[in-house]
Amino acid sequence: MSTNDQNPVHYDAVVIGAGFAGMYMLHKLRQMGLTARVYERGDDVGGTWYWNRYPGARCDVESLEYCYSFDPELEQEWEWTERYPGQPEILRYAQHVAERYDLYRDIQFNTKVTRAAFDEESENWHVSSAPSIDHIDHNHAPNADDTDHVTAQYLITAVGCLSSSNVPDIAGIDTFQGEVCHTGRYPKEGIDFAGKRVGVIGTGSSGIQAIPVIAETAEHLTVFQRTPQFAIPARNHPLDPAEQAEVKADYHRLREQNKTQQGALGARFDWNEGSVLEVEVEEAFKEFETRWEMGGFAFLGAYGDIARTPEANHVAADFVKEKIRETVKDLEVADRLIPTTYIGCKRLVLDTDYFVTFNRDNVTLVDISENVIDEITPDGLRTADGTSYDLDVIVFATGYDAMTGSLLRINIQGRGGLPLSEQWYAGPRTYLGLGVPQFPNMFTITGPGSPSVLANMIVCIEQHVDWIGDCIDYMQANGHRHIEATEEATEAWVDHVNLVASYTLYPTCNSWYLGANIPGKTRVFMPLPGFPPYAEKCDQVAADGYEGFALTG
């Protein structure tokens, strides 16, 4: 759709991103009788599950819970095949949803939003977009003749919390003669690792999932690890049709129970609120063993104080450390794989055969915590001690500029041309993770200051989209044209998020929750622990006439 500055097409809402948040937001807006346009950089729906197609990519939330709940018919008709859905299956699900609700016709693919500015004269958002010529290049600056313009009353960002790939700035990266990719921008055609010397840089979630798969065919795999991670077995397996039928028979009850859980997931498992310090270590280890065999996040639910107190956390961490030592045959390698952080202060990784992979003859672990990668060369890379590693393929599993990266890479301007980057110069400041002062009628789905990445993302998305829809309904019914978070409510909310986080061990780690993986990024704990009280707060704000927001005609 081509437009111009003189006569731009007007929509009720522009939505940025066609992942699960953008798709449901589009569906909701249509139900409300509003016009909307969705812009998506990729050439299909799926968001993070479109881009993250690396070997072993899999969700860490169970498939029966990592799916929409807004339509009972959709719940019943879709059949999942595994306990934890892999990337191809999640993408097929997203495509099914887009086709079922005829969403494709209102999504403009291969298009990047380059600028969104609130115009105080017209009281609308002016949105510029351009072809996303290079999906890897986030900073593509369009020429004047390849830019389209539209206007909208509402700007709704659905860019995802983990969609802005972080590629380290390492000297010589452009000189490498082999294949190179980031797990978050993995090539559609894949990479044939057979007979090749492969280097994987990073051991976060994507690295831990990809490493065992790559090792199966690579001639040699070298894993470059800066920070060892805690990982719990996923115990993935084909989904029993009887189990799926049992859940579907009373799906609503499971959904409602999940909303009472801290992470909005796992209601089918027992979450013990007791203290691990009140039992003998042998008894605690027996409980941990049961949950280790069970697999998944239920491990952290063994005792209620694991995420809150160092003493309790040490007991759980010691159990996992013993498991690593039991699994990895080379004691020196095992020691290098043992984390020194609190378990769970970084996102706990669910793995399949990660630690046992280091028993393979074709796998080498290199510690780069101090002996950093000094340079990438045409033939591989060199570390600070002068050691060279010859490689045919380099895979960056170095994560994302989480929570804020995708927003700040768009030139978003509020009142008076205020850039979002300037408004957030000291860290992201939102009210409820939904609104930003000086940015009228802009909603940030699962933005910083909401549970988002600390909970089942699909539940968080649906809660936000429903809230936004109700808010727009309220505005229309009461003759309000604008809604904007107040400075006072925002400051109070930022303080609240920090206070809640301080009661946990989350802030103790240099994690992407704080932006610590991005050089120069202000360190602020961005997500809010605890879905149920957050949802209650959002409901209370709406019931009180959107307290904390300024509503104007």
C-alpha cells in the first residue's frame, strides 16, 4: 500500500509487529469495528518464532499452556504434538491463527517502521515505514523514495521482548570467510554443519538448545562460554493424546488456575510454599530429584523461598551442581560449567542433553570470561592469550537487547518531538508497562514494568490486549480522544517494580533482565515479578476510571 505525505491513509490504529501480540491485537481491534494496519519486518507472522529457527529452538512453556485462550473453538481444534513445542510447530500454529481469522490482509510484511511521531496539531500519530531490505540490519536508513506514510489515532507496539538481536562488537567480524549467523536471525535455508568446524559463542537459552544438535553433525564444535548457566532437563516427549483430551475437557479451569500462579503457568504441578530450610538436606534433595525427573520449571516450585533468600537458593543450586558433576566426565570441564550465580536469578534454562554433550570427543569448552575473544579472523577467531581457533561456521548465541531494544531502534517521538530514547535515558519508565508519559495514545504490549518475560508470555499478551481494547472502548464511550500516563503514576510504578524485585534474588545477577548484556545500557530491573497482583492492579486502574492516566477530549 503506497501513501504520501500530502494524503496519507488514516487508520484507527497502527500495530508494530505480527507476533502473537500483534496478531491478537489486530483481531481485537477488528472485533471492535476499528481499522488497523500491522507492520512486520519478516515475511510471515510468528514474531520471535519466525526469526528464532536455529537448531533445537523450543519454547520453555508447555504447549497446552503456550497458546491462545480467547477462542474456545481454537483451543479445541489445534492439536499439539509435543510437551514443549518446537519452533516449526509454533510457527505453524501462528500461521493457522492468521489464516483462521483472516489476519493476513491487514498485515504489511517485509516492512520496517522507521519513524512514529505524535503530531500535536492533527492529534494523530504519523507513521513512516520502509522495506526491510536486510532483516539483519536493524539500522537500515531508507531513502526518501522508499518510505510510506500513514496516520493513526493509536500507536500500539507489539515488537516483542526478545526480538532485537545482540551481536557483540568484535574486531574483524567482517573479515570472516566462513558462514556466520545469530540464533535470533538464523537463515531460513538452515546451515549444514556436517564435516565443519563450528564455534558457538554464548551459552544462554539459545546456545544451550542449539549446542547438542549442532554437535551431532559437526566435525568439531567449540563452545565459547563467558558465564556458565543453570539448566534443568525439559524432559520433552510426544504429547499423549489422552492427556491433551483431558486438558481440553476442562481447558477454562486450567486457564483460570494459571492466572493465579506467579508466572501464569504450571497450575498442573504442585507449587510448595514451604521453606527448604525447614527440612533436612537429604529430604530436600529427594524432592529436587523428583522434580528433576519431572522436568521443567516445576523444579523451582519445590520450595517457596528458593527465589527469595540466599540460604534457600544455595540448597537448590548445590543439587544442580552435583548433577553437573555427575554428568560431565571431565572434572575440569565440569567445574567450568558450574555457575557461581544464584539459581533462577537469570532465566532458568530448560535443556535436552546439554551437559552430556561435553562428553563428546568432538566438543571443546573454552572459557572467555577473562580470556576474551580478541579478534575474529578470516579463518576463525583469536582469544586474548593469543590462541587461534580455526572455524568454518560461527554462531552467535549472544541473546538480545531485551525489553527495550526493539522499541528504541524505532525513531518514536512523543509530544514536542521528544524521542523515546531521551525519555528513557536513565532506563525505561512506564506506567503498568502499558503507557509512557508524553506519548499519548501509545500502548506498549508487554512493555518494561509488566510481568512479560517472567511469566507465560501468551497469558501476558492476552491480558494486555484485552485491557487495551477495554480502554479504547471506555474512551469512545466517554468522548475521550487521548490517554496518557502521568509522570506521578509512572514514577510511583517504577519505584514499585524496583521494590518488588528487591524482595527477590533476580537483581543479583548481571542478566538481560537488567540489560547487563548490552554495553552502555542503563541497568534497571525491567520486568515485574508476579502476574496475579499485576493483573489485579490493572483491573483496579480500569475500574477507577483509568487512575494514573490523563484522559482528554
